[in-house]
Amino acid sequence: MTCAPRILITGFQPFPGAPYNPTEKLVERLLRLRRPAFDSIARIGHIFPVTYSAVDRQLPILIETHRPDALLMFGLATRSSFIRIETRARNTITQIWPDAAHTQVRSRTIVTNVESTRRFGPHTLRLLRAAQLTGVDARLSLSAGYYLCNYLSWRAIEATHVEGGPRLVSFIHVPLVPRRPAERPAPGRMTFEELAGAGEAVLLETARLARQQAIRLLAAKPSGSHTGS
């Protein structure tokens, strides 16, 4: 473990009812950014198919392969005009809207006999402030919905309790923005460049949080805990 954080940044493909998902383009932008502040950050990107099986299959592989310190997830909220910093995931799953593979959901809960909600943690306030300082409308959210965004959120929080899992996970819902720069957004709607600026700020804050946590963990290690030959 070092103080240079590894951050896994994820988005989603289009899904039924949303033929364009700006999180794909947002993740690509965040991976391509060249700033001195990003020199000590390892950024890994991934776009999930909008299926429950893809999340269950791909998330553990991504974590095992890349060992990220932090997981920063983005999803589309089609009816929102502002950025939503999710504060918790709920142990519930919709039986109304099928995923992109038309999976038949047989249970209304993700996991049986456990708590009804799991929280991301107090760091959500830091991410909120980082987004707001860019001038966009960003708010805390108490509900990540009942669909794949909530499902991924739940599975990601689960991963923080597994050895080798990320220590910090966050989910950000973004509004639908114009696909092309020439398109003018409706009054009160966000542009992609505004969204990308907020995403960059949130990524930087995530890196700071992950680095601070790594420093604390290193400082807490007993001085003779290392092994050698």
C-alpha cells in the first residue's frame, strides 16, 4: 500500500429508455485528463453493461485485478436536472423495469436477512462540496433508486468489507446532458462541460480522501510489522 491512490472509475452503457448515457463519455474524459494533480493517481476506467449479471461478474474481477483504493461510480438519472451525490444504497430491487438483458428478477431484496440500507460514509459531504464549488447544482440524495445504479452501489459497499476491496466507494448520479457540444441544453439544464468539470473536482477530492486514508493506515501499522529475508 502506498500514498498514490488507485481509483476505479465506472459508468454504464445505454439502457432501455436511455439510448444515450453520458457516463460513458464522462469516464473517458476523466481518464484522458492531463493535470499535474493527476500525476500520482492511477486511473482505471470501466463501463458496465446495464445487467445484474454483468455487475456480479465484472465488479469482483475488476477489484481483484486492479486492487483499487477507491471506487468512483457514475450513473444516469434521466429525470434529474442536477448532480446527485448518493449517500446510501437500499436492499431493494425493482421487479418492474427489466435490465438490458431482460433478466427476470425474482426477489424484491438484493440480499436476504440483512439490513435495509447501507451508507457510503461521511466522505459524501466532501464530494458534494467539491462538485458545488465548480458552480453546478449538486445535492445529496437519500435514494439511488431501485435499478442498476442502486444495485451496483450495494455491491460496491459490500466490497469494502472484503479483504483487498476498496476502502472508499461513492456513487454519483448525473443528469442527461446534450450529446453534442453544438446542442443547446434546455433552460436550467447542465452542459457536458459543466458535468465534466464537476466530475474532475469529485475525482480530485476522491484522490485526496484515498491518499489521506492510506497515510493514516500506514501510520497505524506497527513499525516491526514488515517481513524480510
